[in-house]
Amino acid sequence: MERQARRDTKAELVVRRAVWRRGLRYRVDLAPLSGSRRRADLVFTRARVAVFVDGCFWHGCPIHATAPKSNAAWWEEKLAANVRRDRDTEARLEAAGWHVVRVWEHEDPEEAAERIVAAVDAHRGRESPAP
């Protein structure tokens, strides 16, 4: 697990590029809540929007998640703990006034970027720009 990239994964880079092309600027790999070690992949601080680009295996994608056969009990608990942590992080951020956007690695990056732009625009207090 040490070899797993914590940031700049392929899925994250593709989504970041799509958001950048739409004119939004963001912070990367930042903890939205001070004093918290939980970091979002993209953070729009003024709009208070945190974006997580989740890998299907590590975060329990309902479509693509798989369960390793070797050491199955350990992996089941490990992956379930990841999902619980994701839900807890989301609840903490929302309680603090943040809006959370979750993007799965298998999603179309252009569609994900549109969702992100819409969320940022909505939380800035204005409507999404016309395409």
C-alpha cells in the first residue's frame, strides 16, 4: 500500500485538467478543515466545495468494487473502514458548511467537471454559465 499514490492519480489529473479548462482554479491535496488530516483532492476555498476523486477498489464503488480472495477478511474490513471514513469526512465537512462532490475514477471526466463547476457556481451564489 505504500506504493499507492496519495495524490496526482491518473483519474485525479484528468478531472483537474477538465476543471482547469473550464476556468476554475483550485487548491490540490488540502485539508478543508483546520486540524484535520483528511484531505480533499481539489478544494475551492471561497465556494467551500471539496472534491474527492475516489478509486473504485479503495472506496467501494457500487459498480466496479472487487474483493480480494487472499486474506479476504482483512481486506473486507480495510475497505469497509475506508467507506466509513469517507462518510464521516463528508458528514464533518457538511456540518462545517462545506459542499462535497465525489467523483468515481470510472466517471467521464468532462461530465464530472461539469458537476464540479455547477457545485462551485451554486455555492458562490450564482448560476452555472451557459455552455
